[in-house]
Amino acid sequence: MELKVIEESESLSYVALKGRLDLEGVMGIETKFLQHTTSRKQPTLVDMSEVEFMASLGIRMLLSCAKSLHSHQAKLVLLNPQPLVASVLDSMGLDDILLVTNDEAEARKLLQR
């Protein structure tokens, strides 16, 4: 699993994930992910376009981040999940916590609401 920081500003954290969000993937990036997202307490955009698989641990990591950001009046938006990952997110019924879109402009608007 890889994490790439795309943007870190005073108003946004934007990271991209690549690989599998399974046990090994989460264990490999969770600390770095939380450092660049939750700990910054800023609206956060996560590009999921190169995440090919997501297990329950990956969902837990994203939920934990979203809930922590929410407590600081910030949001988490997932961008461009692949069909398999999108179907996992849909089946979990987490759309009230994890916002998902396939359009970056829309994602940025969702973060400002």
C-alpha cells in the first residue's frame, strides 16, 4: 500500500492511496495516513482511484478518520473509488459518514459545506 500527499494547505489535506486496504496495507500506512489527515484537522480528500481492494480494516481506518474530522467540524470525501471498492462502501450504508464522489470539483464543494 502506498500513500502520496497531493496537497497540504491550511484549508485542505489531499492524499492518494494505491494498493490494497487489507490487513497488510492498513498496517503499512495507517500511521502515515492519520498523520496527513486526522491530525491536521482539515477537510480531507482521499483519492481512492488506485485502491483495488478494501477489507473491513480499511473501512475502519476511513471511518475513524471521518469521525475524528467530524469532531473538528471537518469532512472526509473519498474520490473515484474503483467499482469493487465503491460496491463495498455502498453495501455498508455509510454514505452519511463517508462521502463519495467521482468528480474532484464536486468533492471540493462537499468539503466546504
